[in-house]
Amino acid sequence: MAGPGSTRRSDNRCARCRAPILRQLVGQIAALTVTADLTPLTPDQQAELREPNRLIWCLRGGAHTARRLTWTGSDHPKQCPFPHVTEHRCPPAEPDTLF
């Protein structure tokens, strides 16, 4: 069952690059489908990856609760104990020709 403000989530792998991802519908009024990497980011990595159309998400949950994404907006605690992740983007494809 989904938590407040979120519905329909699934843990799986990206069909293109096979990276572990979490896909979840986030929000109550204006829902947004988020596909996030499951690799936790350091604060430096978060600053490096943050851009206007790539948000950082807090991955809440634990051993006995379902994982859910929440946005790390201005009211997010500075000393949050949960891992932070970002929107999934596949790595650039390797060229399949030599010339």
C-alpha cells in the first residue's frame, strides 16, 4: 500500500541500462512519475548532479517499511538520516561501430 502522497511504486531495473531503479508516482494533487536511481549520493554528488530539471529525492523507509520518495525541498532537514538519490538517466551508449 502506498504512503501519503504516493501511489503505485515498483522496484526494478532500467530496461535500457539495467541499473536498479525505483519508479513511483509522487504527489497528491499534481502527481509526478519519478524514476530514481537507487545509488545513494554524497552531499558533493548531490550538488554536482542538481540542475533545474533533475531533482534530488529522499529515499525514506527501512527494514520494515516500504521505500518511498520525498522531495528534498527547502523544508527538508539538513541532517536527514535517509539516503538521497536522483532522477535516473542512462549512461551514454557505447558506440557499436569502430569507424
